[in-house]
Amino acid sequence: ERTYPAKVAIVKDNSVYLYMPDEKIKKNDAEKYVRSFLEKECKVSAVKVTAKLEDFIKMASSLENNETGRYDKRIRELLLVYSL
């Protein structure tokens, strides 16, 4: 099984944004994998992965005006559990 090491994760508005600087990671595969374990317990609006820091910063700044999502806390907990 493949690992998907994320350097930084942002969770807001039931969405997950991940910075994975390894260019070899297939973005779509990583997004599907993360979504697969999160959706077992949470409603997830979006899962986005990028290997470029500039793109990650743009994604993060786009969330500034979004509200906190109902599942944000549980999404964070699941990301921590799966990252061990």
C-alpha cells in the first residue's frame, strides 16, 4: 500500500487541503484515498492535494471567509489517527 505524507493540512468548512511536496505523488490517487477514509464518518465537501507551496497558500487564503464546518473537528481527529 502507498503512503501519502502530507507536510501541512488545513481543515475548514468540511474541506481538507493538503500540501504534499513530493512531485511523484499522484494527486488524484491521494485525494481519493483521503476521501475514502474520511467519508466513512464525515461529510466531506472537498479534498484537495497540491505539491506546490504557492498553490497551497492560495487554497488556504481562499478559506479565510468560510465558516467552520460541522465535521471539521472530526475530520481533524481522523487525519491525526490515520497519520500515525
